[in-house]
Amino acid sequence: MSLIVQKFGGSSVANPERLKNVANRVTETRKKGHSVVVVVSAMGDKTDELIELSKAVTDKPSEREMDMLLATGEQVSVALLAMALHKNGVKAISFTGPQVGIMTDRVHTKARIVNINADRIRKALREGNAVIVAGFQGQTEDHEITTLGRGGSDLTAVALAAVLKAPVCEIYTDVDGVYTADPRIVGDAQKLDVISYDEMLELASLGAQVMQARSVEVGKKYNVPILVRSSLNHTEGTLITKEVKAMENFLVRGVALNTNEAKVTIYGVPDKPGVAARIFKKLADHNVNVDMIIQNKTNKATTDISFTVLQSEIVKALATVKAAAAAVRAETVDCDENIAKVSIVGVGMRSHSGVASRMFDALAKNKINIEMISTSEIKISCVIPKACGKDAVSALHKAFGLGKAQKVMKE
Ligand code: ASP
Ligand code: MG
């Protein structure tokens, strides 16, 4: 008998039927004699609907009020799930993030968890409850409600598993696990049995919409085994765990597509020390997350800088960039929202050469133009025109032979 943390995403609780299905799964776990902490997201697209509502009122909502609004979504699901469990005869109690001591910093809409005082959860567990916790939310020291960034329920679940020292954190979703590519784009995409934290981290942050990136970071830091599986069937799922040597046998583990970013270019930036620092400090001060950055030394007195930001932050980013550009006397600022980022990921890249050329070759053969390139130890990303995104994923999946099952032995 052990403690299991189970997280159910928005699609798994999208309607009363699905919610009852979740209650049944939790009931099964309880019947096996396990203690269980269940983290749930808002029902279906509730969070998006709330965001739309705010947009109908203003295009610049206060971030504090945004958190007040968004945190309501999860509160609905936890209460309903507790009721459904009661109906199944299972003792259960629901809590909001603040109620169970999830303490965060003050960065509204993407707060970081700084501490969790899980005493109240432990007490409720001792009293024989299935404990249902609202994902995606916490509070600051001054009792302000915060949210943890989109997909933040994963983070709630993994952080709770870490604090409660649960042997596993199960993430239930509407897919069977982590695939070599999005199965909706690539017909022969394969489910992976296991994947390392680092690979998953790259895939998550690159737009493979399976898990929130920060939750995987926390999983890695505290060594929480994370099992991603479907809430709709009983197949095995994918285990996200520490890296083992055998994982290096595969050059590329997955291909990811991210269509959530926009490219910003500042033209005619004076090419002298300190200018980039000033621009990006402004962005950092405004909490704008910047992803790929490209700048080249030219033989002129000025240069151009391009970088990508989240499309959802483009209004804020552009306002900040324009002010920063004017301050350093750059010429103009331009923005392109019709981009996609396609990436290949694999720990095998560390020890093999020629991976980049193979990637560029596959894109070239499909007449896909590369606008930006960036690499890390285990990843290569290219920014390409948005319209070519799906073709690029299919071409790369094929070029790296990912359509066949890969077997990694757990060591
Ligand atoms: N409901 C929030 C969102 O849609 C959190 C989550 O689903 O994990 O982003
Ligand atoms: Mg969601």
C-alpha cells in the first residue's frame, strides 16, 4: 500500500461523464488499498474560455485579476470530483491550492512554487480521504491567489509527489503516452515506453503538448518518476525517468512542433557592447520570456537581432521591445506571427555527428526554408514558415527512421 499522486487534465474531466470516469479510476486505486492525492485541471477548455471572457472586457487585463479569474476553473472540477467520489462511496475531500499550503512567488499568471506545507494533505490522508487538490494555483505570502502558467496542474502534481515522497506521479491525459511525434500529424508515430527527463524537457518546452515543461524540471530535480498515461484506457503509458546508458542508442527520440511563438526582429541595432544587454534586460524586467535569439556580427555599424516570444505575450513583448529599441536608437521593429519551430530531440546526439546536416537535408528536400536555427546538447530546432510545420514534422520523422518501435531496456 503506497501513496499515489494522480493528475487528470482538462480533457479527462471535460464533462460529467468523463468526470465520473475519473471518479471510477480513483475509486479503483483506493480499492487496491493505495492512498491517493488527485490533482485536477479545469474542465475541458474552461481556462481558454475564461481568458476569452477577459479579452471581451479588456485587451490588457490586470495579471492579479487574471489569476482571480483563472483559479476558479480548477475549483469547479475539484468540488465536482469529490462529489462524484462520495457517490461511489469513497471518502474524499477537495481543496484549493491555497488551502493546502502551496506557496508561490508574486509573479502573477506564471508563479513559481517556493514551498509547500503539506500538513493539511497528510492529515486528510490519515483520516482516510482521497484528497483532491486544485491544480495550477497557489498563494503568495500575502494571501494573493496566483496561477502557475498554462498547463500548471502538472506542476502541482509533480511538486506534491516530491513533497509527499510518493513513489510515482501518474499524469492522466487523453493520449496513451509520449510519442515520437504528434500522432495526429504523423500516422506511424510510436509510443515510447520510457524517456529521460532531459529529453522530455526538450520535447515539452518545444511544444509537444504532453506535459508542462516546468513540471518535468521539478520531476528531474526531485527524481520523481512520472508516468504519463491515458485516462480512457488501461494501456501502460510512458515513464519519464532518469537517463540510462541504453537511451543513447537512439540518435533522435522525437520530433516536436511548436506553433505558439512569434518572431520579433529589431533592425539597425547599433553594434556595440551593452546594447543587447539593455534590450533583454527590459524584456526580463517585464517578465517576457524569450526563446531563440539570433544576432550576427556584420561589417556595418549596425546589426539585426531576431528572437522568438510566446504569441500570447506578443502585445506586451512588442510594447516593451519598441521602447527598448527606441532607447538604444535602433531603426525599426518587426513581428512575424506566421512561424513554427520544428525540433528533433535525443540524448544520442551527444555522441553522434551529422545529425544537423541530416535534418537540414530533409527540410531542403521538402523545399522548406529555414529562418532561424538553434541547438543544445540534445536538440536542434529550426524556425520555418508556419504553413510548412506539419510537412516538416513528417519529413523529419521519416528521415530519422522513427516509425519503428524503439526499445530501451531499463537499467
Ligand atoms: N487549466 C489550466 C490550463 O489550461 C491548467 C492545466 O490545465 O494544467 O492551462
Ligand atoms: Mg488545461
